[in-house]
Amino acid sequence: MPRKPRTEQEYELAVSDEAAAYIADALMQLALEFENTHYFQICRHYEAIAPEPDQDPRQLDLFRRPASRDPG
């Protein structure tokens, strides 16, 4: 079965396996460094856009931390 010839756009985007791996590693490192540097700003943004919890008394609060137990 003959291969379909690449379009001009596909040809421009083609990279070797090794190059793809290096690019992916570099982008991941950049993303991790950015997230580490701006972590609290990112958290504040997500908290600001989070929806308010329902006030339905029948709704269980699955994310509330349980009261700490006194081991004594």
C-alpha cells in the first residue's frame, strides 16, 4: 500500500523522534518551572472562579476535613 504524500503543512511540522522527545522535555520543564514560580497566583485564580457550594442541607460535604481525634 503506497504512502500518501505529505502536504506542505505536514512536511513543515515533521520532526524526528529524538527532536520530538527533546522538545517535549523542554516544554514540560518550562511548564513545571512556571507553575512552581506562580503556584499561589494560579491557586488564587482557581479559587476565585470556583462555584459556590450548594446550600442544600441534604447534600453531604465530602471534602470537609473530619475533626481531629484526641488520641488520649
